[in-house]
Amino acid sequence: MVYFSPDGRPLPTPTPITAPYFDGLRNRRLMLQRCPRHGYFFYPRGRCPHCLGDDWEWGELSGRGTVYSFTVDRAGHDPALAGRIPYVVALVDLDEGPRLVGNVVDCDVDAVAVGMAVEAAYEDVGDATLLGFRPAS
């Protein structure tokens, strides 16, 4: 079931597998699963995507990384997000290895660049906390 924030954005519905990730965000901690053979992986799932092992554990990451790629939505393709344009959606390579996607916030959209150092930014939306990234301080 999908539910929406007061401003119309879709919000996650945690499952038993994803709940530790979303609980971590609520506590301002970036928690991802870590395979003892292959390291951290994202998105949360029941098995390592490389070896299919189920002996992973949750670990905390720094939230620091660099922009791998990004796009700027200036047209408002999603009506629920039209009030937020322009906004940046970026692929971020975390220092610990995995690549995540999130909005880049707290900076001008024209200042975002490939290779830009960023850090985790947490936004409380309704009863969920979403992950984004801001320029690293």
C-alpha cells in the first residue's frame, strides 16, 4: 500500500526487511546491510545480491560520498513534486562502497556537479524520514 505526505509525495511502507533501514533514518543513522564477503549493499533485501548469502548484518555508514551522476527536474514530471521544482536527483557513491539515489538539497541546483562531495541529509516527512544528500561541510 502506498501512502502520501501532506504535500503529495509518496512515502515508503516499511517491511520486516526494510524496517531497520527506515528506523535508522528516523534516528539520523544510515544503516545498510553488509555481507561478510562482499560488503555493503543497497537496497534492503533478504540475500546478498552477489553470493545470495543470508548471513549479512546491519551496519552504520558515514553517509559521506560523491555524486556519480545526477539530473535536474525543471519541468515537474511528477505532479506530486511539481511544487518542489527545480530539484536534483543524484546517484551517490558512498565512501563505503554502495551507490544510493537521493535528492541533493541545501544548495543551488546549478551548483551540483559530478564528483561533488556530499553527506547524508535527513528529512522528516509525515511519519517517515527520507534520505537526501547535501554538500559536505
